[in-house]
Amino acid sequence: MSTLVLGLGNPILTDDGVGINIARKLKEEKPELEVVETSEGGIALLDHIAGYDKLIIIDAIKTGKGKPGELYKLAPEDLKPAHDFSSSHGVDIATALEAGEALGYIMPRFVSIYAVEIREDTTFGERCTREVEEKIPLIARRIMEEEKL
């Protein structure tokens, strides 16, 4: 089964780069993994994810309810696709997956979405905050275990 790990985020906005940092850690631990790091979103992701059987997405989330570094696991069903396409900039991953199928892309059959609670995403910095950065190895290990990588 072909698997893609997709690390999302902005690597120069402190905690917003956590998805990319975790993807890098996974690649470091498992060099044979197919890993893509990107700051792109929405429809632009289709070119990265099409053709894989399994997709593992890692990104930041700021709910304000969890602790920085807390990991949430979601499925595409947990997200509601938007049906108002007034802007291509606002297309979320659920909408992109649905649109990919409608456009005839061969989309992954299995999709896991990991979201890491963050504290800071407005300050320029190439490193995550201490609370988030210290959790990266633990999160990478948990993803490897849960996804049987």
C-alpha cells in the first residue's frame, strides 16, 4: 500500500510549522517513508495526494481549549466540506478531497488527519514554542504506532 505523510504549515510562524517538523521527524525515523512538506492548502494539495492509497496529514490547530502539544486525530468525516466555492483560498482539506474525487483524481482510500494544538502562530520564528517542540518526538512516535509505519 502506498502511503504519503503530508506535513502542513508555515515553517516561519513558530508553532504553525509543527506539522512540517513532525513530518521531518517521521522521515528521520523512517527514511523509506514518502513525505511531503508544504505550506499549500486546499485544491493545490490534490497534486501531492493523488494516487496514494493512504494519506496521513499532520497540521496545527488552535482551538484555545487544549494544551499546546496536545494531539487530536480526525477523519475526513469529522470535517464538513464547504459547498460555497466563492474563493479558492478558503477551500479546506475535506472540500479538496471531495473535489478531487469529483474531478476524477485517484484519491487515497484511507485518510488520517492529525492536528496538534498550538499556542503561537503569529510571531515569526523558525522554531516552535518550547511546549510544542518538546512534544514532537512523542507525537511522531504515536503516529508511527497508530498508523503502523
